[in-house]
Amino acid sequence: MQPGGPTFKLLTLFKDGGFMMYPLILCSLVALGVIIAKAWTLFVAHRESRRLLTEIEEMGVAGRLDDAIEKAAETPGPVAAILLAGLRRVREEHTEADVEAAISTTGNTEVDFLERGLVVLATIANVAPMLGFLGTVIGMILAFAAIEQAGQVEPTLVAGGIKVALITTAAGLTIAIPVNVAYNFFVTRIDKLIADMEEGSQTVLDLIWKIETGRRRGTANPRG
């Protein structure tokens, strides 16, 4: 120990925490990688989704179906994918059931992609505290083993075991808390995206209804 009190350097804490710190640091690295990847994915998915819905609806009302398809094709994200799948089948004059089937298939694929990695975060958020508590138990076992071996209770004998217990518990909670916050944030963002996707589906179905209505009016009022 250096003069002036204990040093709380990360490497020192990692070493003092014992072998249980290795699975904990692995959990933290995996979680960090998933969080960064998921944050970027959702950022791209959310970008311009609301404006895209508005523009596609305006183009559809104006009869600019090809422009709407081109706009959806050049825009990344699940909302654009839903619109593109539906609008292409509208242009090809598929039935409403075919359009709905295409939208449903695309929607399921996009949702699966958005939710990828959430299971990893949920698992780490649950496992990290358990690993920390396991380290706590191991630390207490070491402390009582030291007492048993010495035959008497002295603070210096149990200090090492208690230190391991506290470090691993703190490490587990330090990992689990931000991972849990990130998980809940991502779930909320994905729910918002799913709502936008449903709105996009309704936009396409409304466009079909408007096209069919226009055709019926044209049939009912043929030119002389």
C-alpha cells in the first residue's frame, strides 16, 4: 500500500477481485459491443422515418407511385422497407391480400432484425449480478477458511475475503445497471418503430383504397 491511503486503480481492483472478475469483464465487453451496434442500428432506422411517411403519403395521393417507390428504395430502415414492399405490389396491381401478405412478411423480418441482440443484453443484465453474488459467496468462503486455518479471528485474516466479496458485487451491479437501462431504452425505441411500421402499412392500404375508388368512379362515369 502506498503512503497516503489505498489506491483504487482499476487494474488493482480487477486483480483484488479474484478470478470471478474475468467473466464479469467479458460480460461488460460483450454488452458494450451490442449496445454500440444496437444504438447505431436504431439511429439509422429512426432517421427520417416520420418525414418519409408524410412524403410517401403525399406522393401516393398525387398519383406519383414511381416516385414514392424510388423514395422508399433509397431510404434505409424498416419503415421504408415496409412501404417499398407494399408499394411495389400496388404498382404491379396485386390484390389487397397479396399486398398485406408482403407487408406482413417484410414486417416480421424487420422486427426480428431490430430485436437482434436484445436477448444478449437481457441475459447479461440478469447474469452479471449473479456472477457478482457468486464472487461474494466465494469471498466469504475464503474469509472463513482463513479464520479456520488461523484458529482465531483477526481483521487482517478476513479482510482479503471480504474485499473480494465487495469488489465482485460492485462490479456485477456496475455492469447490470447500465445494461438494463440500455435494454429498456432499446425496447422503447423498437416499439416506436413498430408503431411507425404499422402506420406505413396503413398508408399503403389507404393508397390501394384510393386507387380502387378512382377506378370505380372512372367506370361509373365513362367518357362520352
